[in-house]
Amino acid sequence: MPESETREANDLTLLIEAAKASGEIAKRFWRQSPEIWEKDAGAGPVTEADLAVNAMLESELRAARPDYGWLSEESTDDPARLDHETCFIIDPIDGTRAFIEGSDGFSHSLAIARGGQVTAAVVYLPIRDEIYTATAAGPAQRNGIPLAPPPSAPLGKETTIITSAASFAPHHWRGGEVPEVTRTFRSSLAWRLCLVAEGRFDIALSLRPAWEWDIAAGALIAARAGVISTDRTGAPLRFNRATPQSNGLITAQPDLHRILAAKILP
């Protein structure tokens, strides 16, 4: 096995173990009325569970890979990460609102990016005990079974898009023409990408800026299942950037991605 593949495999093992440990912490707080705070600038809620998971992950992962940078939703961003070729990109709890509501649709999103590209990824839903994994050289899997989404149908009323209602505002679409599709929603953006990767939905869409920690792991899992993820303009995603956001997100199989991207205003 090439050295790079060995490194990716070892990194994936590390992330899987960390994700499972994250789940054990999260389950102690789930449906137990955890303390909740609102972040500044309308950035949404954070709970004591988010912070407890983040503290464990930062301690354990950075100790295991001291030469890797660190980017996490719940850690103060340190520009020193930009000096590292390899960086952790972490969302301790993705779908915090679902967690607060007592829903099982939250996840732990853990990724490692090297040279701007994700090389190992895990999305774990602890209540459902579902784990999605991938490396840059290996298959995308759910609970150890390779993901193989069926061919997508043409864009139409039967097309299922996981997105917020805000994405259907006419000003996002060329000529104000919003496509007739079936919309659904999941709080965890990382999970949305995995659901498209396994073919349960056709498209995951975000027409507002997407934080790297929300999409890094899911984007690799989707890619290794044959699904394309780009920003809203169709530009490739890159990670561990100075401003860790993409200009929106389109995730779909290639033909459907091309059709949808042509309808969205940049």
C-alpha cells in the first residue's frame, strides 16, 4: 500500500474512534435539558454538549497528531492552522438544533484535509448508530457497506432536494424560475451530503455560505460514492482556507448537478 494510503487509513481509524467517543459524550446530554447559549451575530445555539465534545476532540486528536492544524466550529480560530499542510476540520455536533429538540438527526462531523483536499472523513449519528466513512483512496461506506447510489432521474417534481425553504427564494434562480421539485430538510448538513451519497435523496443544496466544518467530511463521502460537491457557482471546494467558508453548496450526481447549477445565479 502506498505511504499516502497507509496514512489515510490510519487517520480514518483515529477519526472513527474519536467519533464513537463523541457519541458517548453527546448521549449523556441528549434529552437531558442541557444548558444552551446563543452565539454572537445570530450564529445559532451552542450547548454544553457541543463544548464537552469539542474539548475531548481537541485534546485527543491534537495529542495524536501534533503536526496537524485545527479548525473547529467550537474553537477560536487560530491562523496558525494555515501553516500546516494537514488540518483537522471538526464540527463537534452538526445539527445542534436537532440535538436540542431531542431528535436523532444530529451528527459528529470529523475530517482531515491535506493540501486543501479532504483525505479522511467520518460522519457519525450516535443515536441512530450510523457511521459514514471515506478516505481519498477508498470507498464511501455506511456501517461498513459501500455506498452505490442509483442513477439519478431528470430534474423534476419527483426530484428530492434537502435544503432550507430560503433556497427557494426566486432571487437565487435565473429568471426567478424556481424548479418544481420535492423539498425536505435535515438539520445536520453533513448528514444531508451522506444521504445524497447513499441515494436516499437526489440533491443537497445550500445557497448561503457553508462553513467548512459542516461540509468537509460529507463532501469526501459523497465524492467517493460518485457524487459531485461544488460551491453554488460550480467551482471545486477547497479546505483549510483563511476564511473557512464556501460560496454555498451543490451536491448531486454529475448530470443532475450540471442541470441544477445552470439554473442558479452565482
